[in-house]
Amino acid sequence: MKKPKKIWISLLLSIILIVVLSGCSGLPKTAKINISFDPNPVPYDSENEQWLLNLILSENNGVGVTLISLRIDSYDQAEELVGT
């Protein structure tokens, strides 16, 4: 009777280990995102009063990332919020 019990316990532990190692456990995961600009340094167009750039977000640790929203705040020289 003890042998079947050991087999079931071993099987259960193996399944738990496989689920945890495969990333299907639902445990919270974090992703690291690199933020870069193209071109760097970013030029400023004084005629149109705008910055001409591409914002590049790239994931670098293998965890899938879903970007739901992006908030960009603009500040003036006095570090006061101008717009969001």
C-alpha cells in the first residue's frame, strides 16, 4: 500500500515542479523594459516647437510584456507640469 502512495506523491511533486518551472503557476513576474530614443540626442524643431523622436520600448528579460497605457508628462524650465 505504501508503494502506490509514494508513486502518487512523486507524480504530484513532479507535476508541481513542471508547472512552476514552465511559468504557468500564476506567480507574479516582473519584466524589465529598456527605454531609448531615436535619434539620440533628440533634436528640437524650434519652428514647430516640438521634439522629433521615436520612443523605443524593448523587453530584455524574457517575460512577456503587454503595454496597456503610456503616460508622458511635459515639464517647463521651472520643473512645473505643463501637460500630460
